[in-house]
Amino acid sequence: MSMWPRSVREVPEWTAVVARAAFPRGTFAMRVRDALGEIFTDAQFADLFARRGHPALSPGFLGMVAVLQYAEGLTDRQAADAVRGRIDWKYCLGLELTDAGFDSSVLSEFRTRLVEQESAGRLLERTLELLAERQLLGAGGVQRTDATHVVANIRLLNRLELVVETMRAALEALAAAAPGWLILHTSLDWWDRYERRASDYRLPRTEATRDALARTVGQDGRRLLAAAYAAHAPGWIREVPAVQVLRQVWVQQYQCADNGACVLRAAKDLPPGSLSIGSPYDTEARYSIKRGMAWRGYKAHFTETATPDKPRLIVHVETTEASRADVETTAGRHQALTAAGRAPKEELVDAAYVSVDHVITAANNGITLTGPLPPDSGWQARDPDAFDLRDFTIDFDNRHVTCPNGKQSRYWREAHSRDGLPIIQVTFRLPDCTTCPDRSRCTRSERNARAMTFRPREQLETQQRIRAEQATDAWKERYALRAGVESTMAQASSRCDVHRARYRGLARTHLQHMLTATALNLVRTDAWLAGIPPSGAWTSRLTRLRRELAAAM
């Protein structure tokens, strides 16, 4: 099927007649076409046509196929079959009943073009623009954000499996790219050792034999790298991605001596999870633990509107490595929403997205960032009889602190925390603390005076204000609206399997999440126009029965 660019693709007459006869009430695909028309046109995505020599399939058409595919959770092959065989899809896409469709590989090629041209967000952006034109999306208001785990599309490997599989992946790549060069630089025993993929059940069982294999693999990898990076080796050999991954993994996993011996590093010498490569096939997937759940992969951050008189629409998506802290995404998200004209008046988030500095920065940009701040972690704050920071009088202008018994601090020093945040360190006089009758309420040190660390004035005042506000019923009632974002994660999981990466690499996984958000927005718009209210939070039958009994009493 080959197409020339067209601004509008009308639904053929017989396609409409047969679709209406088969589905008098319509289907999701048909209702989307009736309500929103042709969402993606060729003119909007003309730069995404395939290069010369490939079928000139409309990128707008393929974009709609990809969105329908995610809305129904289909594979590429199933989506291509739906284009060929389903009348409601032909109606939505404006195809003749006799249209033969296309090969499923076209969808993979289209996604590759989206990634290579950094156009992952264009389908979502176009959908949001159209919904704004239809008065279904407005600026400002309340938004809420949450993140969920995404397991990478790779096997979980232990350290021995990792080095064996990384060596095998490099040999596989070189066998295709430079077979003649590889034959000259391999040993005969390599062919048997790396013929099959690394699996723990095929590897030695005893610790001694596993250590011996690890050393052998380390020496093999070092020998291959030495040949690839030799002065007389072709320069492009070392540019093969699998060879570069081999070098990175060997640096992370091995300690190699000048005599050629390579031993696995001790656990304390390994790089942190934010840098460690866990698979040669997806070097961007990172290891993380959250609430007792460990995974290797990514995080998906979704921001949706929470305006009561409009559908809940996802307006921002970000995909990060699993090890990246949620709070690090806050500033970038606000900048992107502001640039797109969709900045919220208030954003509801959980504690992982909140810091005093981000609250202040957001307020300066006209956004109220609402989320719980952790309480003071000092033992004085947990003991009701002790003196915590709130019991001291801080004079920022004169740079001193007065304790509850009227004694002034001696030292006032401005410094930075381990995270690079500005802090103030204060120490009181030892003679004042030694003779103080309330010493046990102030410090547990038997020899030193009371020392304190706190943030500068603006940060400290903001911190104290938020902690006081979040203890009130009004704040809790307003913050309860954030809980609705959990249903977005559930819907993304059930419809689009967001917890598992379909593809490999951060860029392709981000494209998956962009298509997920676009599909969910159309699903929610369809439900809104049909008068179906958003479902509430899931509750068990036992909980519902308990509520019914309580209401009856």
C-alpha cells in the first residue's frame, strides 16, 4: 500500500456503510474518528516519510495505527492484521474495504524514525492541541503526577552470566561485521565457550570452578579488546557498539593486572547502581529498589489534569533510569509544561517529588507544588520534652541563635551539604551548655555543646510553613485528590502493560510511554463524550460491605 500526502483522508462511502451496519453503536475506533476527525495528517508529519526506496506510507496514518495499537494492547503483527481485516479500523483510518494493509515491519521502521528524529512526543502533542481546540483541555487548574516502575526488556543476569553474555554478544556482532578479522584473533576454545547464551544452569556449580571460569572469560575479553584497540587494527572495529559495551563492562567488573590476569572485583569495588551495566543488550537500564521491590529498567512519570468539568488527560510524560530520584524531574517538568502553555496552578505529588528548594522554585514560576515534606529527623523533634529547632530563636540578620534559656550561639557558619544544598551550621558555647539545667533535653553529648544545622531563611521558613500546613484537615482534604493518579497507573498497566518495556533503550522506552499516554487520552476522551464518569479507586468487596453496614447503622 503506497500513499501520497493528503491533508484530509475522508472515510470511503462503502466503508462507512458496512461499518455502520456491522456496528450500529460504533466502536472505540469509530467514535474517535467521528468525534475528532483525522487526528494526524500528512502535512503535520511530512518529515517522517520513509527515505527514498521504501513504501511511501503516510506517517500520519501510521501514527494513528500506532495509537490504536496501544489503545488495544496489540503487537505489531496483530495491529497490521487489524488494519487488513477489521472494518472499524478501516473506518477510523479512512481505508477502502479492499485495502490490503502493510507488513508489520513497517510499524517498527516508523518507530525507528520517530526515535532517530527525536519526535517521540509529537503524536501526544498533536492530540493535546486538538483536544484543547475542542475545549476538552484547559490551561492552569490542578494536575497530579506519579511514577511507576518499568522492567527492562532483558534477562536478569548474575555477574558471571553478565561477563559471559557480554563476551558472547561482542563475538556475535564481530562475526557479522568482521568475520575475517575475528577468525584471526580468536582461540579454538572460544567457539565452544561462547556458542550458546549464558545461562546459570549451564555454568559450573562450585565456587572454585566459577571463579576459574570468570578469570578465563576476563582474560578472553582482555585479549579481544587488546586486538580491537591495537594500532594496526581497523579503526571501525572499536566503534562496533558491542565492543564498546565489552570494554565498559570489563572496566566495571574486572581488575586486570599487567601480566594478563583478570579477577572479578570485590562487591565493595563495584560501581553504584546508577552507573552499573546489567545487560549487554540494554546498557541504559539501571537497578533500583522502591518500597521493597527491586527491578532493573526505568521509571515512567505521568502528569495528568484533575479538573472536575473536563476529562482527565495526560499532559506530560517523562522516562528516566530507574535509579534517578523522582525529585530530579520536577524542575524540567515545570519548564516543559510552561513552554507548552499547560503549566498547572497547583501540582499534587507524593513525597518523592518534593523538596523545599523545588517548592520555592515552582512558586516563583506561578506553580504551587503540593506534597508532604518529611518531618524533622532529629531525636529532639521526636521527643515531646526535648528542645528542637522550633524552640530556638534564629536571628538571620545578626547571625546568631538564642536557646530557650536565653543563651546565644557562638559560631555561625554558612556551608553546603553533601548534596550541594546551602546550609547554616551553628554551635553554642561549651560553658553555657555544660552548666545548663536542661542539657539532657537539648543534647545527648556528654562533652560537646549543642550544635545545629538548618537551611537559610527562605528555605527554613518555607519548610516550617509546609510542615504546619500538612497537619491541618484542609490540607489533607485538598491533597486527597492526588490519590486519583493511581488509577492512571492501573489503566496504563492493564491496557498498555506500562510496567514492562516493549523495546530496549531509554529513547525507545520513552516512545512507548508517549504512545501509551496518547492512547489513554483518546480512551478517556471517548468515555467522557459518552458520559461515562471516571471510575473511583478500587475497593474490595469486604470494604464495600463494611461501608454499607456502617451506613445502615
